[in-house]
Amino acid sequence: METATQLLQQYTFEPVKSKLRAEQHTLAVQAQDRAIPFGHFKIRLKNIDNQQSYLLELKQALQLTTTTGLQLRSRLHGVHVKHARHLVPNGYHVLASLTIKSAPEDAHQFVHDKTKLACLIPVSEHHATDLPDQVPLYAFTDNHQLVINQQAMAHLFLTCIRQTTHSKVS
């Protein structure tokens, strides 16, 4: 499988638990009923034809990057982060880290492979002003239902597999 479209013709991504936990930290998206959740999530990549599946773990975190490239962890609820004058914040990033926990027998060489993706997200007054296409997981705020961005997850999964293939060749 070379492209995300080819992958999504045979496979689908499903959350193992479809509801957001009550204590889960989220970043609300302005003027939408969606939020970006942070933490650990178990996801199943299931073959549509034969029901074989991969078990994946997705970690999403919010990170603040300064103009000098220094990365600062920022708290969402009630904690104001003060910065030195030379460390002016440049932007927030959603860091997505994907790990393959288990795989079918024919793809067992990919187990424990990991990849990371950083997605710039515009934040204003403790709300995301937009939901970027690269964010792999979001939730609806009214019913706390987790939703997987199939295209973004496919890109992340294919990046994970390509990194493994290149590292084993060299």
C-alpha cells in the first residue's frame, strides 16, 4: 500500500473505546462542537474483508514552541504560563505519536514501531480557532464521542511502516 487512499480501501480505523473519559483534557475548537483530546488512546486498524486487525496506541499532546525552537509544556486549565522576553511563544503544536502494539501474523515485523507527527494549531484565548486536517483524533463536545480522522491516521500509519522499512534496509 503506497497511499492513504489505497489503505482506506482495505482497512478502517476504529477507537477501542468510543467515548471520551470525563477527566480527559481537551482543547475546544472555537465555533464548533468539537474538541481535540489529549492522552493515550487505543485504536484498531481492521481489515474490511477478513477482519484481521492491528492494535495501535495513539498519544496526543499539546506543546508550545518558541521562536528559538525551545519546546515548553503548557497546561490547559487554570495555569498561566509566563515566558521570559527572549522566549516569545511562536505556536502551539498537537503532537501525535503512533505505536503499533500488535499486528497480524503476516505483518508481525511492524510490532512496536513508532512514529511522531507535529501539527501546528492556531490557539486564541484557550480555544483552537480551527481544526487542522492533520489532527488524527477529535471528539464531539455534546456526546463525548471520539472520532478518527481516517485520512490523517492513514498517513500516520503509512509513515510508521515506511520508517521501519527504510531502517531495516539500511
